[in-house]
Amino acid sequence: MRLWLAGFAAPVAILAALSGAPTAALARPQAVPAAMAPAPDAALSARIDAVVDRAIADQRLVGAVVLVARDGKLVYHRAAGLADREAQAPMRENTVFRLASVTKPFVSVAIMRLAEEGKLSLADPVTKWLPDFKPALADGSTPEITLGQLLSHTAGLTYGLAEKADHPYHQLGVSDGLDISGLTLEEDVARIGKGPLAFAPGSAWRYSLAIDVLGLVAQKADGHPLPQVVARTVTGPLGLKDAGFQATDPARLATPYANANASPAPTRITDNQDVSLGATAVRMAPSRAVDPAAFPSGGAGMVGTAGDVLALLEAVRTGGGPILSAASVQAMTSDQAGIKAATQGPGWGFGYGWAVLDDPAIAKTPQGAGTLAWGGVYGHNWFVDPKAKLTVVLLTNTAFEGMNGQVTRELRDAVYGR
């Protein structure tokens, strides 16, 4: 499924305590290091404000936080609309969101860090760590799957949310990591392993539950639960206080809404609600973010602020410090799947953790070659354009407009002055 869908010298905590002041003020945000000092861009602000205001006025979005960094400086930051429409609670820049697939970059970086530490190798077969994980092809054979194939979504797995009701994943009760399932991570991965492969590993690309499988591999390789692995390797070194698998301050969680069912206005999402996604649906449970019994989904289970996401992406854009080596970043930002994968439409391949833009002309986008991008089903979209030294984060509380709706294309074009 298409979800459009020389580093910092010290750990940072980008934007974790922003007050939600209007963009025009652009006062220096608390906890932003010198490398991320605000640098107001009035023309850019006007363009983006118009996009965000129109999306809220049209009731395509309930609320959003938008951050734009250019060459390490914050050129735009704004919280707009409502975090909770029924309570009339305003969106703030330190609002915490259910990250959904914006979890994947965090966990993918953690996997690369474990590889750097020699605790695993991307060339390892999955069975080295999970001996019983042997999904089969249609002919009954169980080909070897490597950790690198999981990381690039070329392993042959799929997502329940991308499949119709008669797919084996649904029959097996596989969780996509977004619902309340009552399963442990081990139990869910075991169910994935009993499902079929869509193709021979390495022969094609399909967005999948592969990062959930890697989450269990990370636990085995590191000897600690996935939340601890991610905290040690990623969020801790970056100084991120809100990014994790459980909301530490539930009062700051955005209330999620869905505009996927053609209602006059977005409707509040309730636990284990099936939100329509064309011919399929996404089963979502907002209370998962505060449920200590929910298993840590490496593909969809984290929460965090827009500033947390910006901090991670900026670390990657600037070479990896303090979380990764430049060599790991080079591997992650190289197309591992090939342009034919068309992961966000024509012209897009896939690296380790995100889509990679191979050909802007084919993609019909102003973004430069090498741009990284992805999103999340709760209503998020982000991209990093290394050539333009741009990092753009859009976190919203409205599925699926904030993930792949009109606002995402209009925001992209506004950033480039189109």
C-alpha cells in the first residue's frame, strides 16, 4: 500500500516545549539548539499559512503542527486548529501525536545502530533470530528472508490494512499494530510467519509488517524490550522526552479524527474502529497510546511531537550524528528497491525506513533527487530534501487527509514557492 503516503555535536531536544505561539512571532523556541535557531521567512509563512488555514476551513483537517527547517534553521513553525474539537482545546506545538508509520524511521535507525554495534547484520537470515519465522510461497517453499529485505520491504510480506477481508492475515488475526488486539509482539509475529509470502524475497517491493518483525529481532539481538532499544539508540541520544511507545503525558495527546468516510466533517475515531481505506480498512484504537498492555509495534506503535520527528530527520539529513555513522545514513538514503517499486507513485524507490526519490521529472515534483519521504495513517506526512537542505514535518490529527490528501501536495508546493 502507498501511504503517502557532520551532525549535531550533542544530544538535542528540538521543539519539545514549544508554546504554540503564532508563526509571525517566531520567538526562539525553548530547547532548540543554536543549529536550529529560528530564521523567519515571511513569504514562506504566508504561503504555508494559506494552505493550512484553507484545509481547516474546508474541514479537511481538525488540527495540525507544521515545521520547516532550511539548512538547520527553523524557517516556519505553527500549530493550527484544534487538538480536541469537542473540548475546543487548541493545537499546540508540543502536542503529542500517535505516530503510526512515522514510527518506522525511529525503529529503522535503531536497527542500523544495532548493526553498527555488531549485534546483528542486515545480511542475517531472519531465522537466525526467529527460527520459526518461515512464511511460505504459494508452492509451499520457505525461502530465506534477510533482515535487509525486511528493512527495505522487499521480503514478500504485506499489511492487513492493504488486504481485503478474505486475506490470510485477517483469518490468522494478525494485528497491524494500530488496534487493541490482546496479542504480545511474539504472538503477532508468529501469526505473520504463518501467513503467505506475496512474492519471492528480493524480487519486488510491498509495504508491510516487516518492521514489526524487525522489532522482535531487535529485542532478541539486544536482549532488551524494543522500547528500551529505541530509547538507548535513538531517542535518548537525541534528547527526546516524548517520543516512545507510551504517552508519558496523556493530557497532551491529540484527539484523532477521520475524514475517510465522506462525512461532512471529520469524525472522532473510537477504539478498534475500521476506518475505510478504499477497498480495505485500517483498524485503529486511539487508547493504544496509553495502554501498557499493547505490544510495541515497530511499524506503528510510537507517539511523539512534531519536534521529535524533526530532530530525527535533521540528524539523518546532516550525516547521522549522534545516532548513526555517515556510512549507515548513506545506506539508508540509497534506493534499495529500485525505481520500479513506485512507492509513492512513479519515480520513487525505497531505502531503509522511507521512500527515496529517484526521478523528480517522472514524479512531477519540485523535490530534488534523493528526497526522503513517508507518512502515517493517523494523518502525517514528512519529507527531507538533502539537495535543498530542507526538512518538512506535517503532523495532524486527521486521517487520511494529513497523510496523502490535498494538503500534503499544497504544503509541498508552498515550501518550494509554487
